[in-house]
Amino acid sequence: METPLRLSGGRSNHVWRAGRFILKLFASSARNPLFANSAASEQSVLETLSGTGLVPDLCAAGQFEGQNWLLYRHIEGTPWRENTAQVAALLGKLHQLNPPSGLPLGANGSADLAAQTLDILRACDPVEDTLLHAPEGVVTPTDHMCLIHGDPVPGNIVVRQGGLVLIDWQCPKVGDPAEDLALFLSPAMQTIYGRDPLSDNEVQTFLTAYPDPEVVARLMDLRPWFHWRMASYCLWRGDRAAANLELAALGLCRS
């Protein structure tokens, strides 16, 4: 068997590649206010979506010295860099699938997003007064809750022959599909993963390609809250440059 090679891509956990396999050892780390880190949720999703082509093939799971681990097959491919229409189609397909039982519920509606954002800001110091004010208006909760990835950023989308695959399923939810769209389109998340923010043309291509126009319309209504939440999260991470990208987008929504 090949000597395991430690991979540098994991931001929350320890990941190694050994030949055709990936071993993920879940770290015992402090709570993240936006992105959960659940081995049980990832295992549940990989088992439920097995055979769909959307996830890696799970091989085994267990514990080592009190920490959870998962072993799954390595996907030959590269991290996503271009073609937003492909990502829209991928998320559209995912959002039509039934979620496994036991997943947490995601934020639903502007009130939930505001409450979550204010919780993040309470953990930040200092915080500008402008960030303490929620966007104006109300967007009511949706009845269209479904399985969402919860972190569909470029580093978690693998391009392989035959299509795209979503990896790193440690924070899935039963949630508003507009949240997955917002996370992918986030300028901060694009830059954190080494890419320029999406161009206006790339954004429009993505929105046009997503198969449910009602979800797209809901995303547009909720954009101020999603940008506000992401700006607050970036501030919590200490990434002022990424926070500024979200604040600039928030300013465009408010103007």
C-alpha cells in the first residue's frame, strides 16, 4: 500500500491520500458559527447519495483515539475553475434529491438569517455600527426545504470526466436551496479559494442555468441578508479583505 500523502486542501480536518483512497480525520476544533463539521452528517449523505454520481464512494468509517474518520475513494479530477452553468445544473440536480434523516435545519427566511448574523457579530470585536443593522424588509420562510450541501465553494467541486462531484459534506442541511446558490456566488468564498469574484456574465449564466426560477427569484430577494451574513463571517475569521467584498456587494443591493 502506498505511503499516505497529507493533503493541504482541508480547512477544518486532516486529510490524506493513499493511492485510490482518501482518509479524512475529523478535528476536534472550536465551533464554527456558519459551517458545521459533522462526520455523522457527511457519512449519512454519502451513504444516501451513493450511486448518484454526485458524491465520492464511501468505503468505511470509524473512530481513532476518540476522533471520527471516513475513508472514501479518491476522485480523479481538478477543483472547479470555470463554467458556472455546470455548477447550476449540479446544484439543481442535488436539490431534487431526498435528504437523509437527522440533518439539521438551515436558516429559512430573512428573520433566521438576521438572527444567525447577529450571533456571528456578537463573537466579533470590534464591529462597525453599519454591520449591526439588518437589511430592510422581510422575506418570509419557504416551504421548499430540501437537501443542500451547505458549502458548495470552488474547492469542494471536483471536475472529472463525465461531470462534477461535490466533496466535503460535513455541513449539509435541510434548507433553503437559495442558500447553496448564495454560497457559490459569494465573492468572498470565490477569493478565499483562490479565484477572482465571478463576473456579471458568469453570475447571470449561473442564474439562467439553474433549473428552478422560483429559487432564483428567492435568492435575489434574500441577497442583502446573505451578503450581510457572509461579511460578518469573514470579519469573524479575521479576513477583512473578503469582508469588504461582501460589504461592497451589500452596498449595491441597498442602493
